[in-house]
Amino acid sequence: MANQNASSRGPIFSEYANDADMAELVESFVAELPKRIEAITSAVSQSRGTDLKRLAHQLRGAAPGYGFPSIGSAAAALEDLMRQAPATADLTSFKAQVDELIDLCSRASHR
């Protein structure tokens, strides 16, 4: 089973790391994560809550399909928290959830 322990600081490997049929798809997903991190960071810094929620929603759905359930769970937690917050909520109030999601995304590895 892949390492999905969010408390460790090492790489997170896909549950499909040993599946030759999924290797190219997982590699492609991991390769696009830096762009997703950049988009998340930009959304927060520019107070674009709708964009942040959309990005979290996308990762919530996609990450588990590529074998990264911890990323999907972190994205779900962020999205759910944002849905419960008032529309006028300051995005910095989601800092812990955003930081966790970014950390997990930055540690994802296809090998």
C-alpha cells in the first residue's frame, strides 16, 4: 500500500505506483500539480474564493482516481469548510487547510 500518512514529510506515492497501466496517467497528474499549487496560491493571495473552491473541488474528485486519497481528502476538507463559511469570509481563515493541501500536493510523487 502507498504511503498516505499526512504527518510524514517524505514523498507520497500513488496507490497505483506499481500498476504499469496507470503509470503514465499518474505521472501526468503529478506533473501538473505544481501548476495547481500555483493556482491555489494565486487564488488565496488575490482573494479569489470562487477559484479556490473550484480548484479544491477539482482535486477532491481527481486525486483519488490517480491513487492519492490523502490529497482528495484534504481538498474535500477545504471545499467543505469554504461551503460552510460566509461568502464574505477572508481566505486567510482557511490557511491551515490550504497549507495542508499544498504540502500534500508538493510531496506527491509518481515513483
